[in-house]
Amino acid sequence: MTRVADAEGIPFTTVATGKIRRSSNPLKMVSPANVRDMARVPLGVAQARSAVSAFRPDVVLAAGGYVAVPAGLAARMCRVPLVLHEQTVRLGLANRKLAGSAARIAVPSESTVPLLPESVRPAAVVTGNPVRPEVLTGQADKAVTALGLHTLDRRLPTVYVTGGAQGSQQINDVVGGELPWLLERANVVHQCGPAHVGALSARAAGLPAGLAARYHLAPFVGPELPDVLVLADLVVSRSGAGTLAELTALGKPAVFIPLATAVGNEQAHNARHLEESGAAVALLGDVTGGRLREAVGPLLGDPGRREAMAAAAWAHGRPDAAERLVDVILSAASR
């Protein structure tokens, strides 16, 4: 984070903070690690209060997570308007603790508002989650050129599979086991993570030449991502807040395999939220090859079904979320 701030010329101050490792077992809540981290919170609050007092901001923006708590509390102590930005469908623990002190609470969708405590709902504003501008300007032909996708069969739909920058063992195993079936029906661009290239390359080596030509394996997709997303007719991925924001802004049909260990099970909530409105399919729990086929097969075989899902996804998208959030921040600052 310090490197990013320095590169962008943004003043950056660190404060102590502590992560609370939640558990249904009260005894585990008082683990040595939790006790150490919770003891750091008062120090972080004091440091944040000092920074806020010295900088004298017109508004403080907190985006949730345990790192936001000291700054949020410091804003209240210094009587500076606090804007919370919640990226997931349900408020995370940090934002729940800070909500009562917030001048505005920016949320990703209308469905989040009823989930807020009734006392803070008047402060809620639906902004969506900001997406990088370049995500909205991708071109499919650029993806073909940049990644060398000339052997894909453009008469077939293209599936983009991703588990994030480091890849996902779960997604890679399920998709890898179904490659022959998938490639009979679609092209597959698979961003697998650097650690998983060897195993998937070995699987691909055993494919018939005609099917192998439709499979592109990449450890990482960087600047080409906006172009790959435009090229894709269907996305198989995790369901983090950033992923949902990008896919809905583009109106992309998706099959989500949520990260089961996400804090507060937030990825499952995100995926289920879109599934309920017909904007995605959520594969929860134990995901097998059979369940993947059941989810993906009807979408690959029915362009009309993909189009309907794309329209539902696009209805949830907020490509102007960054502008909306800026308006909320400026409004709070002028109070």
C-alpha cells in the first residue's frame, strides 16, 4: 500500500490495528492472537486521532475491514463527518460497529438497505462499487491479439475461468476435470494462478488436438483483462465484491463458486443475491464436476438464456459508482 500511495503522490500514514478472528466458540475468541491484536486497537485509535487532528480533513472515508476502525473512531472523536462504503451485500463487522457514527453509508445495491439496522437506514445511499474505467473499454479483438487466441473457434461461446490473481485450487480442480466436456461446447480462457500452471498443462497435454486448440491457459491476466471480459460469453469465478461490480457493469452472465472461507461468508451472500434476480448461478457448498455441468451446460447451449442473464446482470451494474461515491463524500464534507 505504501508503494502504491508513493507512486500516486498520495500522503500515507500507518496506524496500528488488530484483526479479530471470529469463532462460534467463545473460548477461541480469547485466543492469544486475538488478545494481542485487540490490545493494539487503542494504540491505533490514538495514532489515527493524532493524524486526523493534524490533517484536519473535511470528511473521512472508511471502506470497512478491521483497518478502518481506528480511522472511523478518530473521525467521531474529532467531529469530522464519516462516510462508510460497504462493498458487500451485508455490512461487515467493522462497518456495523461504525454505522451509528456515519453521516452517510454508501451501499452496493437497494437490497442492502433493508439489511441495515433501522436506526441508520436514513443515512444509506446506493452508490454501487467503483470499477476501473479501463474495464468498461475492453475490445474482444485486442484479447485475441494480446493472448494469441487465434486458435479459438469463434463460432462457439467463450468461457473465462478465474479464481483471482493467485488462482483457486477448487476452481482449477473442478474445471480441469471437466475440460473435455467443456471444450466440446466452448472455448475456455483459464486464468489459473502461477502455482497451478504445471498441473493444468499436464491435463491439457492429454486433450485431442481439436479440443486443445480451444483451451488457453494463463497464469495471470493483467492489462488484457478488460478485453478478455468483453470476449467472454460466460464467466466462472469467485464472487468477491470487485468481481461482481465489474461483471454487472459489463452485463456478463456468470457462474459463481464463492470462497467458503471469506469473512462473514460474504462471497456466498454476494453470489446468492445475484442468483435470486436471475443475474448469475451460485454454486454453494461442495462443488463437483456434475454440478458445474448442470450450471454451465444450459447457458452454453442457449444463447437466449445467456442474454437474459446478461440483461439481469447489467440491471445490477453501476458503471458510474465512482462518481456517485464522490458525490456522497462531497455532500458529507459540505454539511
